[in-house]
Amino acid sequence: MSSDRGRLYVVATPIGNLADLSQRAREVLSDVAAIAAEDTRHTRRLLTHCGIAAELIAYHEHNEAALTPRLLERLAGGEDLALVSDAGTPLISDPGFVLVRAAREQGLTVVPIPGPSAAITALSAAGLPSDRFLFVGFPPRTAARCRSWLADLVDEPGTLIFYESGKRAARTLADLAAVLGGARRAVVARELTKQFETFLEGDLAGLAERLAADAEQRLGELVILVAGAPAGEDEAARREQARVLGILAEALPLKQAAELAARITGARRNDLYALGLTRAREAGS
């Protein structure tokens, strides 16, 4: 690889507290030829706070395909560029994958500048197991799609980490309770690293009710963490539940089949209904 080609720096920026910007990140943002930012107005405030003057290029999900070739040309021409998102580490539920993949395909150097990430920040203080976890980002927006999507996560033993907007958080928690079980332990992290940082903990059912009743806890974007599937669940019992549901669903509408299967096996009706939705989706794909 030629030494006269530029480098693409993937720079993590604060998720709330501006003091969390690392010294290395400051130096990179000061030295690069330009910064590709998800929201230039948001990034400009950070740069102004740090006394950094830099060219900003709007780079987001709506223009990344069109803009990527131009950024690659600048990199190939010897300019160093930085990629930032609104907050946290780029590419983690934020734009940037298209550019990073293309840069690597062209043999350009991509340098990560580590720092804040809302998912890891929340996990570090949530008190849930962290030896295994699965980050799944933002759930689908419609209730039906969300519950069907969540059905694939029922048996995941690791802690589940979701991002969600405050305005949809109560509904998502209700969907999580319906599919994963209302008794699952969970934590809702809000305003991370800011003055009113809050961690709410409890079971999914209780947290859904709390957020539905308290508008203050629905402000901004949240991280929802859910304990993984309990160890030692009776696999034979789950297979029997699925078998009974399958037989009934051949002759009855899914809602009625799930209700009867729950009465026969003792399983939760909502869990069986979610399983039926997943099977129907798989059969149609």
C-alpha cells in the first residue's frame, strides 16, 4: 500500500458529556483534512467546544451511497479523513459501514479511534451478566413486526441490548414482556453521562408500566438491557408446546390455537402466539 494515500479515522465521540472526548480523538479531528459527520450542526457544536476548526461534510444514510466515491477519491489522493456519528462509536446503529467497507476493499487504511458507546456504557453499569451479550440495535417500529422479530431472541442466553427512542420505549417494553416474558429482569438506561443519568431496573412488565405512566422517563433515546434466557429451561417441555401448537394451528386460527395450546401445556399464550408467527413467517419465506 502506498504511503501517500490518506487514512480514514473512525472516531468515537461523546454520548452526552463532552469531557469524554479522548485526547487522541481531539488530535485526529484537529489534523484531518475533513470530517464526515452524520449531522454537521451537531458535530459543529462539539468542534466549537473543543476549539477545532475543520471542514465538515454531511454524511448520513440518505447520501452515503452517492458520497462514498468522492470520499474515497480524497483518501486515495492523500487526504486523511475522519468519520463521526452524532454520538458514540460510528457504525453502531449509525451510518458509516458503506464507507468503511469500500475503503478496506480499496486497500485504504482504516484506523479506529475508540471511545464512548451507549451500549457498552449501559452494560457496564446495569448489573446484568456481561460475559455474553447480544447487541441488536433498534427494534422494528410496528408491533407485529417487533414481536415476530423478538421471537428469534427468546432462547438467547446472553444479555440483550436494544436502542429505542423514548416515544416508543413503553410499547417496546410491553412487546418485550409479551414475547420474552414479563418476569425477565431488565434495565432501562437514560441520559447516559449527563446530569440526569438514570438507570431503572426491574422486570419487563413493571418497567413497561412505569414508562407508560411517567413521561419524564420517555425523554431522549434509551438503552434497554434484558437478561438472557434462564439456564436450564426444559427443552423437552418447549418441544411439546411447539408440537401441540403445530397440531392445533393446522385446524384453527393462530390466536385460538395459541390459547388452547397454552391451556393444554401450561405455557404462556403470548409466547406460543409469537412462536406461531415466527413459524408462519419462516414457512412463507
